[in-house]
Amino acid sequence: MPSPKREGDRDRDRTSSRKRNAPSGPGRRKSCFFCKSKVDEVDYKNITELRRYISERGKIRSRRISGACRRHQRQVAVAVKRAREIALLPYVGDK
């Protein structure tokens, strides 16, 4: 007859079946598009550039994914919000 399992065993079984991807060291950072093209201010009217920083669902992509520097990521977020406000960009992506 098998021994009864305790709560700790159940948690251990649950976590051991999950795969964890440890960071594989310092990866290559994406360089900021705006720094490369020497843009001082991100313009909210330039929809083609802003679409690069919005996901399919309409969310603003993070710095880690977009590769923008801190300064330009903040400007992108403000520009996207302004473009949404005057209906140049949608708040929600297509379903």
C-alpha cells in the first residue's frame, strides 16, 4: 500500500514538472532605433514608427521586447497615448 502524500510532496511534484528557462548569460542587447537614427523627440503623428512598438492586441511593447532605450521608450509610450487620444491609433487591436 503506497504511503499517503503530504502537502509538501504535492507542491514539489508540481514544481518539478515545470520547465524553467534560466537566463543564458548576457545576451546581445537590441539597439534603440531612435538612437541609431538620431531622433530627439518621438512624434505622435508618425504612425508607421509607432506601430512597431504596439502588439497585435494594442498593448505597448516593453523595452525588453522593443529594444528601445529608457528615454525613447518613455517618449514612445507618451506618443502612443497621444495618438490613441486623437484616434490615430486604436486602443484595442483586432480580434
